[in-house]
Amino acid sequence: MTALTVQHVRAAYEALGSGDRDRIAEYWAEDMRFLTPGNHPYAGWHNGLDGFVAFMHTVDKASNGTFMIDIDVVLVDGEYSVDLNHTTARRGHARPESTSPYDVLDIRGLHALRWRDGKVVEGRGAIFGDGVTNFNSWWSPLSEDGERTEL
């Protein structure tokens, strides 16, 4: 196995951002699992590559394609990587002037990834500070005024 590098980790995120399952599968294992933090309908384990990709498609749909993970720093050690990241998105139904946490996602956190044979086999997300509240609000089926919203 080739040693895990910062460039390989960044390439895995680029593949994930492409939405192309074949490209994603070059870096994310078929039997992978990912733990999404929070207290909302999409929190918890996403099992298997298809389950994870389906979740990412839900994120893309909810954000009308605005979801972005900017990787600030990547650390690698053996079979693990940790990246510090800044994640942003705007709900597709949001008014352009809205700054509500129900409409605008702006969080900082990290992902701890375990790798096998050059592919992610397990990942766990963590969110810093009040970002968890923002993440939960952003995924809420209710808007700030209590009206139901659609993904």
C-alpha cells in the first residue's frame, strides 16, 4: 500500500464534491461508513458507499448545489487523517437576504477518517462550538417562523 498523503486526502474530497459515484469510489470504500453529527433526521451513521453518496445527494439537493467543504489543514498518520474544515451552504428555498441559521450553514469542524488500501473505510464528523446548533437548525424541517420547509 502507498503511504497516505495530504494530497490523497484532498483528492478524495475533490472526488466527493464531483458527485460522480465512479470517481468517489476511487477514494471511498464500498463498505465505508460515516458518522454525521447532530440531532436531526440525517444525523447518525451512513453505511456503505451508496448510503453515503445518497446522503451527499440529499445535501446537494437541500442546498441547491451551494454546499461546500473548504479544507483548511490536513494531518495524516499511518491509516488515519484528520482535516480541519469550514463548511458552508444555503438552503435552496432561502431568501437571498436571509442570514437565519435555518437557511445559512456556516460551521467549522473536523473529519477523522480511517483509510484502508487508499480508500476511506470510516469517517466521523465533529463540529466546533455553536456550529452544532446551526447544523441542526439548517437540517430542521421547520423554518425560523415554524413553517414546514421542503428539501
